Amino acid sequence: MKGARVAWLLVALGAAPLAAEESAARRNFVSCPIIRDTASVPCWLAEYDGELYFLTLQTDVSAPVTPPWLGHRVLVEGTAAPNKPRICGGIVLEPVVLSVLPELDAACNTAVLPAEDRYNLTFEPPRPPGPSAGRLAFAGAPAPPPPKEPPRSFALRYDFDGLIVFRHAGELTSILDSAKARNARVVAITGNRGSVLLSNGTTLVEQPAMARRRAEQVAELLRGAGLTSVEYRVRWHDEAGAADGDDDAALRFVTVELDP
């Protein structure tokens, strides 16, 4: 028994420095985005505390990471990847969540930085530059292959103060397909809102009505897609989830359960 306690203590002592390193690598900040031109596809950057960070490429709106907008600040939530080479001159954040803040900000008017040979990308962009195909909520990224047994529970994660965007298309399609395959009688939808602890100690809290808006929007989209022969139980939690600075994006979500 004593040996087990000693072993547990050694594990705990070894985990403490690791946790400290992960905390130090975390970056949560609000900044004006910067776009840099390259020979292939533009890339997005942001500056924080005297350092430049790579955010994403200028890709299709259905990409997992939605590019920022010029003229708007962006909330950046990510972890610095120490073993990744810089991209476009910026430290890579992996994973990263970007949330465009809706208010116009005149300070975010940096012109596009010119292309430089030293910043040219050495890999192919996820898709050619250009407009998307006008995808709608249920016609974006393909849904993952169906499992042997259609799932009953789903979780949709959101940008800060955000609603459904194009990248949710596959998840919504999976919910719709599973409900039909199961002949579901009840669809329970629960909305949540969160907060974010920034690296400078400031806390941002989502709008009070966001949890309700998210839950009601998912129900509306499913009804509009033809799922009308079920009972919808729509509810939400008004209190924002408490932020600790570590993956606060996980506090912004909607759960969907079939026949709970």
C-alpha cells in the first residue's frame, strides 16, 4: 500500500511541471488580425504581447477554422506548438479557435502585407483560393461515415457569441440522418453559453441570450430540414460556464439527444 502511495506521488510530481508548461503555452487574447499575401494563398496573423502568431489560411468558409475579417477584432484561443516551424512569420497555435467579434473596429485597418519569398508557403493550401460553392447549413462539409449503430447524442461547439456556421453542416446532417434511422420520437436540445479567461487576466462573457438562441436555432434548422414528426424539447442554461483559461471554447455548446 505504501509503495502504491509513493508511485502515485511520483506521478503527481512529474505531472506538475507538464501542466505548468501547458498553461504557459496557452494563448487567449483579442487582437486585430493581419493578412499577409503569399505566392499561393494569403495567411492570417495576429500580434499579442510583442509576438506574432499564425492563425489560419484564407480558405473556404466551411473549413474547421474560419478566417478572421479585416475591420473586426478576433478572439484567439490556442496553444503554442513549440515543435512547429513558424508559418508566414508567426508562431503556430495548435489547436486554435478563432471568433470574429461583431463590432467594427477602426483600429483593425492594417493593409495587406506584401508577399515575401521567405514567407512563401511550402505546402498546398486546403483548397484553391476563391469563393465557396454557396453551401447552405446542410450542404457543406460531408458528414462522417455512418457508424453501425446511429448515435443518440451529439454536441455542437460554437465560436464566441456565435451561432451555426458552415462548418456545422456535417454535424447537423448526422443528427438528421440518425433521427430518421432511429425513428426518433423525441429530440432534446440544450443550449449553453460560456466565458473566456484571457491571458491578460480579463474575462469575456457571452451575451445573456446566447444559450437560448443556439438551442432554438438548432431546433428551427432541423424542422426546416424536414424533421417534423418528433417532439422537440428545447431548453437552455442561462448561466455562463466558468472560465479557467484552458479550452474555454468547450463551454460554448449545444447538446442534442434522441429519445433521451
